[in-house]
Amino acid sequence: METTHEMTAANTEAPALMSLKGNDSLLCAWYHITIRIILGGLLVIFGLFGNLLTILVIRRKRIKSRSMQMLLYLMVADSCLLCIYGTMTFIRPVIDLFGLSVASHNLKLIGIAYLSPVGNTVNQVIVFFTVSITWQRYVSVHTPHKAKAYTSAGVCRAVAFISILFSILFNLPSIFQFRLHLTFNGRLRISEANFAHSGMYTILYNSVLFYIITYILPVAALIFMAISLTKKLRESKRQTGRTATTLNNAKEDLTILVIVVACIFIVCQSFSPLRRVLMIYYVPIEVAVQCGQPLFFFGPVYLISFLVNSASNFIVFVCCARGFKKNVRTLLCVHNEVQPITLVAFTKTQQFNSQR
């Protein structure tokens, strides 16, 4: 969440790229161009295109397993986050390159006041969806006789609805935390609502509750379930050996996919709380993130980490889903002939779930 320090800096900050001076100015400018514009832009474009392809492949093959249903929800939420944080990551530096200081300044304040709270809401939905997907696989592996009851279509829809509703309600105060005011020269100024100055809001809600619900509890649950699934996967491979059937391979593929998704999530989500800790140590933060200061190179990393997490779905499917690349080529080439269903991990899992 954005802080009062960042709000104060935003009201007085000169354009990020146009105001650079000194020996390090060229390095700082190229860092912004490379990390925020090029890398950030590529992640957004690749992530949106990859998520769309993955969704189309799954829907085209009519894969209806519960895990796939939640993964579809996750990819939709990831695509929304790519649009929101992509705007905050690379569009403003592009505006800076054209010397539009007022537009750059106003876009930053809009990002702090509106885009960041909405992004936090969508990211929390992603957190709950990721935990739900991992939990579904955990139940299916450890208590398969209960999987049909706990991972039914109704349960999936209810979990998705509750996750979205809770995320909106929990982040609602942050949406009204800031107010924008238009000055005579066309520049926006930002101010905080009265309730945002209370210690209960700043400490209890904005720091403690936010990171407990968004990071600490979900990551702890994901680590536990990922380790348990990994152990179970090794045991399954030792038991089946060379006699492994297509159905066993399907279940193993899906388990590996869920573990990889959880691991990427844990790594990428860890940069935001790390940033919060650094903000406490480096005061004022608006000075620490300037060119030549200790946190300049770390500044955009936490936004890039969110983009990496939301853009990695396509690569995970390519690496973990057998035959996924062939299905993508079939989709892109628009072949009308019937192709063998090679997305084994998901079609067979659907059959497995229907038999239980």
C-alpha cells in the first residue's frame, strides 16, 4: 500500500527521467528504460497474450476439471493485474521520455490514489485463488474420497465469489484514503482523508492486517501444502515406477503444475513486504528511491515481481502440461481436423474426478 511518505514525494517530485543530473543520470535513465519500459512492457504484452492463449486452449478442449476452473479464474485475475500494474510500471516512464512533466506527475498521483488500491484488491483475489487451487490439489492427493465434496463446481464458484467479495470489502478503506485536487496550473495534488491519519488505520490495518492476510498466512499455507505435495509426488513415483499409467501421469502433471504455480507466487509476492521493511529502515523513502540513492535500483522491482507472477502462467503450462505446445499450434493454425487430446494432465484428471 502507498504511504504518506510517497504521497508527500508525489506532490513535490520532479519528473523521474527529465530531472536527472550528474554522472549517474545516464545510468539511471537507462535503468528506467530497460526495467520499467522494455521489461515491464514485454511482461504485460507476453502475459496478456499467454493468458489468452491458455484460456482458449482449455476452453477449446472443453476441460472441465475443478482445478482448471479455478486456474481459469486465476488467469482472468492475473490479466486484470497486468493491465493495472502495467500502467503504473511502464506508461509513466514513456510519458517522461516525451517531456510531458505535468501528465507524468498527474498519472503518478492517479496511480497512488486509485490504481494502487484497485491493484491491491485484484492481487488479494489472486492470493486467495492461488491458495484455493493448491488446497484443491492437496485434498485430491491426500484425501481423494473427500475431493468430490470439497472441490465441486459449486464450491469453486462459492470460493471465487467469497474471495472477490472479501477482497473488495477489505480494501475498500484504501480506495477512499486519498483525494485528488486540481491546481490552477493543471497539476494534481493529493491529500489524505482524516481517517487515514489515525494510528489504528496506519498501523493495524495498513500494515499488520494487510500483510497478515495478503502475505503471511497465505504463504505459510502454500509452503506447507507445496512441501506435502512434493513428498506425496515422490512417493507416488517410487510406487508406480515403470508401471505408471496415463491416468497417474495426468495426476502427477497437475500436481507439478500446482507446485510450480505456488512456488512462483511465493517468490514474487515476497518483494512487497521486503519493500515495506526497507521503507521503515530508509527514511524518508522518497529520498532513498531517487537516482544515486540506496533504493533506486530496488524501486520498480516490486511492481515487476507482480508482473512476473501474473505473466508466468503460459510458461508454466508449456513446461508442465504435456502436449500443450501442440494444442497452442493447433489453435493458432486453426486446424479443423480432429486432433488427439494430448493435454493429458487435464483431460484425464477430469475423467478421474468424474469417477470418484
